[in-house]
Amino acid sequence: MEQTFRVGVITTTHGIRGEVKVFPTTDDAGRFRKLKDVLLDTGREMKPMEVEHVKFFKNMVIVKFKGFDDINDVEIFKGKDIYVTRANAVELGPDENFIADLIGLSVVTDEGERLGELTDVLQTGANDVYVVKTDSGKEVLLPAIRQCILDTDLEAGRITVHILDGLLDL
């Protein structure tokens, strides 16, 4: 299981007082208000950073890191990813999982046959869609609805699915 989750990407600096603009890669940008500590992926290490304050501008989050008070201090952070640890991640509801934990799971039908491996999750608005690469190399799209996704067992590394009529017909 993943221990860190990407919540944003620093796009550029903001002003001259050490603030950066962050494009949020999380479902809820408002979660930045509650963040106190993050990890900055410098390319060589995951650098712990303390968040001093946060504000919002259009679709971006403006973040000020403690101890970085000048534009020159944060210039090198452009294009870097911001992560949170699993402990600082949003709380999940029942039957919810982090997408990062699902990628790579084996997908098995309710008849016990291996279908393939989950390679991506598409967020469509109405419901997520699981992208499964079959063992023969084809891609199958499965709606993430109760009638199709029967069980997700992270510990066993397996998702059990029911193939609805027409999903595998070509």
C-alpha cells in the first residue's frame, strides 16, 4: 500500500514573500486548510515542510511554507510535487479506497477466473470507471458500481467483479 499521496503540484511562485501556487491533485482542494505538514518531492528526497498558511485563488491554492520568506527561497520548488503521509490523508468512508491503493490489484470474476490487473481509475462524475488490462493485453472498462464491483480486498491484492451483460462483448 502507498504510504504517501500526491495532493498538489507547485506551478510557480506567488508574490515576493515566499508563497507558491499549487495546482491541487486531490478531490477536495479545501483539505489544504487542515494541512500542517507536507512532504516536498525535491527529486532527491522527500523534504518535510511545515505549512504556515494557505489561501485560495481561482483554481489554485496559495501555500506559504514556514521558514521560506523570499521568492528566491521557493523558486527552486517550481514543478515539484507535494505529498501527504497516510496519517495526514483524508479519512475514507465505508467502502472507499485510495486510487493509489487500487492500482495494480488483480481483478477476478465472481466465477473465479482472473480477468487481469487494474491499471487506472477514471473519474467520470457519475461513478468511477476501473480500467482493467486483461492477460491478453486488451483493456476492459468496468463501472465502479455495486452491481459490478463485488469486493475489494487490499490485503489479498484482489478485486472481485461481476461482469455485467454486454461489458465484454465486442
